[in-house]
Amino acid sequence: MRRTTFKLLGTGCVGIGIVGAFLPLLPSTIFFIMAAACFARSSPALEEKILRHPVFGPPVIAWREHGAISPRSKLVALAGMGFGYLMFLLTAEPDLWLAVFVALFMIGCAAYVATRPSGTQKKPAE
């Protein structure tokens, strides 16, 4: 049952990741990272298929081995967050408290993305 659950979750993540590859504001890499993690617990063959994929494999491996996000991916993510927040402000017209809360959340997310290593640098020893 556990293997089946992880396999279904992994398949769902792959599906969302494929959609995200074509929709500008939906990320794809994070879903392939999650899919690989699910497949590691359910189907090593499917995990290997993701890791060997020429487009989605390298970012998944960089994240697994180094916690790294490429500079281009960081730029796209940060721009997407900024654009998303702007659209939130313009379309939802939130109360000040909600606008501030969402801004703080987005700033936290942006800080996390911006502070991840770029490329495949080694993680510092913990």
C-alpha cells in the first residue's frame, strides 16, 4: 500500500511538472524533485528515468546533491513571485493586513530561493 501511494504521488507530481513546463507561472522542477523522492520509495526505475532525463534530470540532481538552484531558475522564480504578488495586489485589492502578510510570506520564499547555492557547489560541512 505504501509503495502504491508513493507511486501515485510521484505520477501526479510528474503530471503537474509536465504542465508546469508549458505554463509560465507554474514551476516544473520542484514537482520533478518531489516525484523523484516519491519514486525513490516506490519505483527505482522511474526515479532513474527522471534522473537521466536530459532536461529535468540535471536540476533534480543539483538539488539532491548540492541544494543548488541555477541562476536562471532563481531569476525566473523571483520574477514570477514578484509578478504574482503584483497581480494579487491589482486583482484582489486586499486589505492592508493581508497585503502585508502575503508580502512577508513572498519575501521569505524569495529569500530562501535567493540564498540557495547556484550551480553544483559543495554544501558547507554541517
